[in-house]
Amino acid sequence: MVVSLFVAALSLPLIGMIFDLDNTPPNCKPASRPEFAMSLREIVRYPVEFKRYFQDNFGFRSALITLHGKLKYYGLGMSSNQKVLIGENGWLFYRPILDNYLRVYPFSDEELDIWVTLLRNRDEFCRERGCAYLFTVSPNKHMIYPQQFPARYHPAGNPGRLDQLIGRLERDLPGYPMVDVRGILEKNREKERIYFITDTHWTELGALYAYQEIAEELRRSHPQVEIQGIHPIRTQSRSGTGGDLARILGLMHELPEEVASPVDWTARTVTREDGSPLNLPDRNIHETEKIVTRCDEGEIGVAVIFHDSYAISMIEPLASHFRRAVFVWSHEFLPDLVAEESPDVVIQQIVDRKLSDWTPDLAELESQ
């Protein structure tokens, strides 16, 4: 009997795939079955693509991941995935940022020299073309809510990489247009929760606070800018599924979140370039297209904004200042796009962990 049950359990996923018995909603869009083609390139790629398809469509995969996540999370108080750390009070953190939190690998002088050279080159490239350049770093969740990080970890006495970079910029490039949003986030973190418990990102309210700091810097080059959503910000409570970290654990539907979101923070209307509604993606969806916005009430002509997932919630506030704004998901600087658009402003936003896991390419402007 035991052997029969064991064999049946092993066979269940395959049976589910063959007869399409698994109706469990996936936590993310699964890969499609690859088409087989008789070309050397496609033959080489097919095993990799089929493996991805099989892993994503494995029979009862989502249900099994959720079951595993429940057993570990509720039964043992442990994470079922090495990418997720369980912090205090149920807060979840992205494990790859652990070195960032521990501060075990500060910048070397040579690494700082590369970053300063990179940022100087970008600023000079923009100024030579008559546009302002702003650079901002979005803090990881643990930087704003360190008390919620797993208590067993303790940072070393080294300075954080962001503090090192800001200090070097102040020394070598005084007055550089670098926007540090940590101050405004720390000031308001106790009023309302401004980062998700089950997601790596800040909430819409956190994004609005960060936007205000960026807009304040923007006023230095464009004094006509009127910052939107000034206090008091009116909010309403919104409920939703768990975020990207809960999804990794298979607990997206088991760990719902309720957060305060800003409402009526501006009277301006932001649309896509063709006049259609902006309809931004959920924070769990990577938007790969180039988003072009329009705001007739904007004080400034054109902007190019390079960003990552943290800026999704800032797109509408930032776009409200530009009659045309081009948003591109990239942590790199794209000089050809800047030259093509001839913007009044270029904004570059990256998440703090990019200071640890990405090495700048100083050759990005060589062809210009």
C-alpha cells in the first residue's frame, strides 16, 4: 500500500500535465511550450527552452510550491526558498541583499573612482546638450526598516556603499545632482508603512515621498516646478495579494497585504502619448516596453527617465511635470536615446543593491 501511494504521488504531476488536470492558478505567467525547428541554433536552444517550459508547467507545481511554503512557514517558521529571509513580525526580505545589510564588502577606492567617473561623464554629457541630469538611488527595504530585519544578523562597522558614494561625490564633485531620498522616507516611516511587508519594494505612498525629494532637486534647475502631493497626503486603505517575496514562497494568496495608498494627490492628468490611460503594471510585473507619457499641465517640455522596478510607482508623479516623458527600464545610460529625444531633463534611478552587484561600463559614452 505504501509503495503504491508513493508511486501514485510521483506519477501525479505527470498525469496532471498529460491530461491537463491542474487548474491551480500560477503565481506568475508560465513559459509557453517551445516550437521545434530544424536549424542548428534552434536545436541547441530547444533543450533549455523545453526545460524552462517543463519546470513552469510541471503538474500541480503551484499547489506543491504553496504546500511546501506553508509547511515551512507555518509549521517551522522557516523560509522555503533560499532567496527569502523571514524577518521580525512576519517581514520578508530578499536574501541576495544580505551582504549589503552586513556591510562586509565596502567600496574600494578604485571602485569609487569608477562610479564617480561614470556619474561625472553622464552629467557632462547632458550639460553639453543643454539638459539637466539627476541621479537617485532607491534604498533597499532594510535601510528604512532595519528593526524588522532578522535579529540574528548584525552589520559590520564598515560604511554602507551608498554613504561611501555620496561622501566621495561631495568631496570630488561638490554640488553634484545626486538625490538621497532616505531622509524623507525615514521621517515618514512611522506615520504610515511605506514599504511592503511581503515585497521588496516601497508602497505607492513611499514612492510619492521619494518623488517629492526628486522634485525638490528638480526645482533647482527648473524653479517653476510645483511639487505634487504636499502634506497632508490623504490616503485610503487598499488590500491586495502578497508581493514578490511571498510569491517566491508560494504564499502570494496566503499572505495578503493591506497598505495605505495616496488618493487625490494631484489634479493633473497623465496619459500615454496617444492619450490612452496610463494603466501602469502591478509591482510584480516587469514592464519591458518604453513608456511614453503626456501631461498638458507639465511645466517642462521633455524628459528621459532611466529606471528599474522601484520607479513604477513614481512614473505618474514624475510624468506630471513633463509635457512628454520617456521612461525606459534600464540601469544603464543610453546616450543614443538622449541624443534622439533632446530632453530638458534626464533622470536616472537605480535600486541600492545595484551598487553591489553591478559594475559600471565607462565605455558607454565613447561613441558620442
